[in-house]
Amino acid sequence: MQRTLSEHIAYLEQKIAMLKKQLEEPERVASEQNEIEIDLGIAERALAHFRRAFDFEQRLKKSLSDS
């Protein structure tokens, strides 16, 4: 089953919040901390891409409806 862009965005926002919360946990060893930071960076970049795609989709829909 494919997700809509808004579903991807919501998923990534939840994932980022979870990863940030994990970073606040003091009992992490350095290797775990580094892996979480890498995953967080990837998720944040993916979120930025999905938001741009969503914005583009909205502009396209508006442009088509104005025609």
C-alpha cells in the first residue's frame, strides 16, 4: 500500500520526534548516539524533500484548477 505525501510527512515528523527524544536519553553509548544522529539527519532531509514535493503538488493542482 502506498502512502500519500501527507502520510509520509506525518510519519517522518513522528520519526524525527522519536529520534530527538532518544537523543535526550543519558544512558546511550557513543556508537548508539552517533547512529541516532545519522538517522535523524536522514529523516530530516527526507522530510524536507517530501515537504517540497507536497508544496509542488499543491501548486500543480492549483495551476490545473485555474486553467
